[in-house]
Amino acid sequence: MKMAVLASGYGSNLQAIIDALEKGDINGSLEIVVSDKKDAYALERAGNHNIEAHYINPKNFSGREAFDLAVIGLLQEKKIDLVILAGYMRLLSPVFVNQFMGRIMNIHPSLLPSFPGLNGVEQALEYGVKVTGCTVHFLDEGLDTGPVILQDTVPVYESDTVETLHERIHSAEHRLYTRAIQLFAQGKLRIEGRKCIINDG
Ligand code: GRF
């Protein structure tokens, strides 16, 4: 299974994926990392592991779709089977989603459908929930609405700040994303309507 990671920032999920690949916990190869941010630490992480890394400057394109077409071109060249969004801060255009329908995964720092969009951690903290978590889902054209693959919970403490809560969620994310990707690699995920069925028997 050939994978691509799209990341805009720190890239701790990318790191977890690289570590899992190196340990043999995911059967596949990470062919390329793409970022829309020049100084994304994710690009450096890729470089440290000799993984091809590309920064594509959105300013060089007329709009979202033109930018996405450039990314699609790179991914097609590499014959990518699975596109993994890991802290990618751009909305994908319909042309991208349709090109890789059922083969794009995202991770979100809340228990969807609660707290979609930006600041999922902050939203949970402000709402006062006692439990939150993270969700790995397939992408559809909505905002954080695609079929849920896996979820995990973490407790929220009264002493939490956005930082402490996000750190707890991050640890859960790293384990969850690795598992979801391995399930995909093993051909155990099937999308039926808005549900993702896991054939793990
Ligand atoms: C994660 O919390 C993920 O849920 C959200 O963006 C964050 C990315 O973190 N989509 P990192 O760059 O992987 O450390």
C-alpha cells in the first residue's frame, strides 16, 4: 500500500506513522509528504527519514482547485493508494475528494459529530464535557462528516488547559491513526453508505 501524508504543521501524527512503518506495525510505504506551509516541522520529520517531501506554495495557484490539481498530479505520479491528512489545514476541493473517494483519511481531535471544524479541543473544553477524544474518518465533501473508522476517548479534567487536553488527545491519536491505517492496508475496511464496516474477524 502506497501512502501519502498531507500535513501543515508539527507532524506528530506523521511521526507516529513513520515509527509504525519502521516497526512493521503498518504494512505499506510512505511515498511522499506534502505541505502547504514552508516551515511545517512535518517536512523536516520526513527529511530526517529520507522520505520525499514537497512544499507547495498556495500563492502560486489561482485557487483551491488549481492547488489541489497540482497535489493530485504528484500523488498520481506516485500511484498513491491512501491519502492521509495529518494536521492538514486546507479544505480539500470536490475534485480532490472525488479523485480519491474512499481513500482519504483524516484525524480530528474530538468525538465526532461533536465539535467539528477548527478548535475541536477548545470547543470541548468550553462546552464542559467530561469525556472527549479523537476520531479517524474517511473524508467526504462535508466538514468532518465522513464515515467514522475508529474513535477513542480521553477524560477531561477540571484543571485542563487546551494544551494539556490536546496533549492527552494527541497520545490517543497516534495509536488510533496507526491502527486505522493498518486496517486499511489489510483490506479490512468497507464503506457502506455513511458507515465504515470493519472486517476484523
Ligand atoms: C491533530 O490534533 C489532529 O487531530 C488535527 O490536527 C492536529 C495535528 O497534529 N487534525 P500533528 O501536526 O499531527 O502533531
